[in-house]
Amino acid sequence: MAEEQAQGQFSIQKVYVKDVSFETPNSPAIFSESKWEPDVSVQLNSGAAQLENEMHEVVLSVTITAKVDDKIAYLVEVQQAGIFQLKGFEEGQLGHLLGAFCPNILFPYVRQEISGMVARGGFPQMLLQPVNFDALYAQRMQKNQGQEEATH
């Protein structure tokens, strides 16, 4: 008799923008800079919160700061969120889904939001490069494990 293996169920319930900010503190003067060679920094974070009935909210937060000669050209902050139903997964699987798989689903939405805002702000197109969320999740797990071992 073959044992049936329980299979998890994953579904996307909703994808939405939770928070958006776009600032150009040095405009219009920044547009007259002779060269557009900005120094761009990108900060990326994700987090998850359990809702009711196997529902989880995952929020992917991206902050981009573009500077030209130490003057901020623009600052963009986007929190792209999604509600996901995750049923029948073990804790290890659940952590990976919430920490890597769901942010990967949200990333194209946040990329589009940022690109549109920057262009509407009068700046050249900003395209975020692909992100390996699996690798970021693995690094976070190793860091957490190292911190746990250090406290014991």
C-alpha cells in the first residue's frame, strides 16, 4: 500500500502597493547637472505576517537613493505587498515560501512601480536588476543560525 503524501496548496489572493514615496529634493536644479552619472544605492527588505486561516501578508520593501555630486536627485520607497494562502506546508517549507518565493512573485510589481515613478519624475528610466531571493533567504537563515549558536 503506497502512502499518500500530503501536498501543500499555494495561492495568490491579492497583490497591492502598501506604501509609496517619491522625493526630488533638489529639483529643478538637479536637471541642469552637466552629467547624469548618479551614484545609486538600493536597499531591499522583506517581511511576512500571518493573518487568519492560513493567510499571510508578505511585504517587499525597496528604497532607492540616486545622488549626483552628493546631491540627492531622487529618493524612491515602495512597499509592495501580497496576501498569499499557504495550506499544508511544513515549517521549513513555509519559511522558504514566505522569505524567498513570495518576494520573488512581488519583485516584478515593485520594479514596474519604481520605473514608472522615476520616469514620471523626469529622470532616465530606472530598472532594478534581478534579485536572487533564494540566496538572500539562505544568507538570512545562516546569519540567524550563527546568532543562535553564539547565544548558547
